[in-house]
Amino acid sequence: MEYTEAVKILQSSKKKLEFPVSWGTDLQSEHERFLAEEHVGRPIILMNYPKRNGKAHLEHQSYH
């Protein structure tokens, strides 16, 4: 799942989240759990995090 798509899903969700979501911020565990467990219903891989905030274990896209 693309990072941007994940942020849009989280922002439009009716679920009350402890940490606010906006594009460019690092997603928290609660965000990833919601996406995997409640939205998709299976494990997911988040891709194309913004380069400055990307987690080391996630795939980065080069924008050259």
C-alpha cells in the first residue's frame, strides 16, 4: 500500500486515533495496526514513505 493512500484512509476513518495523521508524518503503530487489522484484514507493506521520514525497514522510492 502506498504511504499517501494509507494517510488518506486514516484521515477519512471514523476511528478515534491517539496520534493525529497528516501527510509527511511517520505513521505510528496504531495507524499500521488499523490499516492491517481493520481496513485490509491482512498484513500490509507500506511503500514510498516521504524520504525524510521513512522507516529503515520500508522501501523508498527515488524521485530523480
